[in-house]
Amino acid sequence: MVSLCTAGGAMVAAVLAGVAQPQAYAAGDDREKRSAAVLRELVPSADGPGCAAAVGRRGSVVWEAGRGKADLATGRAITPKTVFDMASNSKQFTADAVLLLAGRHQLALDDPLSEYLDDPPAWTRDVTLGDLMRHTSGITDYQDLLEAEGTGLTDPAGQKEAIAAILASRPEDPPGKRFSYSNSNYVLLAHVVEKVTGKPFPAFLQQEFFTPLHLRMTLSPAVDVPGKATSYDEKDGSFRPNSSPWKQYGDGSVQTTPGEFVRWADNYRTGRIGGTELLTGVTRGAVSVGDVLRQRGIESGRYGAGILLLPDKSLVHRGDWEGFHSTFKVSPDRDTAVTVVCNVDPPDHFRAADQLLDIWADGPGETRPADRSRTAEGPNPCGSAGCWRNNSN
């Protein structure tokens, strides 16, 4: 059953369950075995928090598994049914919502932000919706702005407070000058969608994306949906639950399983939602990220509509928020997708996603040569605070 949301975006019901049926493979196909080994390497001990992963081929889940604990207090294990906060991997839905409206001629990417604000500061006349989408607005991340005002991650704060803090500030750089990842951009884009459609943003995503594609997803910030994992911070071998009452959206907060996320990835192949216009818009005008994301696992690439286009034409994004860490990758031919998500900072979930894509994007027993332009190996340098939300989710 697809999750249902009220007009205000609060959860009424969420049955985020159901997984693909086991697949049958020919003799000699060791992809499941090799995939399980990748997950064991990522999560050496099943007694602490861990990760779940899924692989999709042309819209079908072909492999998925979980390892570790979803909740240390109860001992509940991570399974393919476990729900996670996908953090900044949610941004692609926000960007695609804007592209969908652009395709309907309800807005344009070169529209100034000021057109969608009731009392716009002068600087918003120079920032376009395209600048927001591609992180070239120069706007400071709202987390930094709220914390500068004395609002911490453990204090209540929502969309209204974030937007007020953004509009009371000024961009750090002139719009269009350079790529600078900021969650403020996507909070503002969600506001634009609400202004244009007259609908709450979570309800719009449900209506236009989740329900038509039969995706068991919901946009619910700071909500413990049924089956959701608890996220943790680790220090000296001890684990502490990590949560925040912040309720911003547009930049994150899609709740689902890895299996549902790789099912969603097939829209990048089919264009079932948005058609050719959306598929073209995903990468049209993508801007170089330079070496800004190198320490976050991205050697080089171009940022488009809530997703990075890598030199080999694959798509990638990652998310980090409240101890949740996710990586989403789609192969250059758009046939294969991988999602890895964890409820604690793992050794390298980004590298694990690369390994799984290598396993499944080729035939059984084959492995492609490493493409070193795609990702940098090594531990996640972001730590438990995260990189791609909160000044980088």
C-alpha cells in the first residue's frame, strides 16, 4: 500500500513494506554471493548498527539484503523491508518536480526567485530557479544560518524558520559564479513548487511521483514511520541514537527502503514521469563541481537536477543526515541502479555502491576495469555530521 499524507504532510499511514521475489539465476552466476561479500565487508559485525543495499535492473529489484541492527534497544535486525531516511538523495525529487512544472509551462528555470516570494529581498531578483537547482546561487546553507541565530539541531525548527533565515541573509557569492552545495537551494525550490501548485510539497510528490510509480515512499521530516531504522552516532565503540526535531523539506526527508529507491531509478531510463523533457532536463545545463566534492568521494562531475553526472555518464548522489548515510548510483546505460543506506557512519558505503554496480552492470563472473574518475576510495571524511545535508546533505 502506498503511504498516505495529509495536506500538511503529516503521516496518516505508511505501510512501507514488500520486497521483490527471489530471483533465479543460471548455474555459475555468483553475483549474489559476491554482493553478500560486499555487504559483509561494509558491516563486519551484525551485532551493531549496519546497512541495507539493493540492486535494480530496468525497474526490478534483482538483489537486496541487510546486515546489522535497525534498533539496538529491541535487537530488530536490518532487512530489505527496513525504512531509512534517504537524506539528500531526496533532492532529485525536488528538482524533478520543478522540471515537471517547467514542462507544463507553469514556471521556467530562468525565472528569478523573487517571482515566488511575497516580500522578496532585492538580491532574490538576481537568483534564478536554475541557480538554485544547480547550487550556483551563492546562498548560505540554512543550517549555518539557523545555528548562527542560536537554533541548534536539538531545537525545533521547520520550513518557515529556515526560509526566514535565508531571506534575512545575503548570498556569499554572486549568482552563477561557482558551484557551492547548499541545502537552502532545495528548501527554496520546495517553496516555489508550493507557490505554483497551491499544494503542500509532500502531497505534490505523492500525487505526481510516488503514487503513479507505485513507490512505497513518503516525504515526512522528523517522523518515525513504521519499520524505520534508528540512526546512531558512534564514539569509542559506543552507539548513541541521533535525531533532530528539524522539519525542513525539499533538501531531504524521503523515507523508504533501498529496494524502492532502485525501482524509482528506472524513471531515468523510461521517463515515465515527465517524459523526454524531464530526462533531458536532468542533465541539461549541469555545472562542473570542480574539486569541491573530492573529499566526499567525487573526483569530478557535473551537477544537474538534484543529481551528479559523472565523466562515465553514470548518475550519483549521496546523503548524510542524523546518522543516516546513503549512496545512489545509476549506470551509464541507465539499466542498473544501486542504493546503499546505513544507520551509522560506515567505513565506505560509497565504495560499496561502486562495487555492487560493477558486479551487476555486467554479466555473471565479469568485472569492469576500475574507473578512477568515478569515485575516490577511503573512509567517509564527513564523519557523523554528514556531508550532503546540513551544509551538505
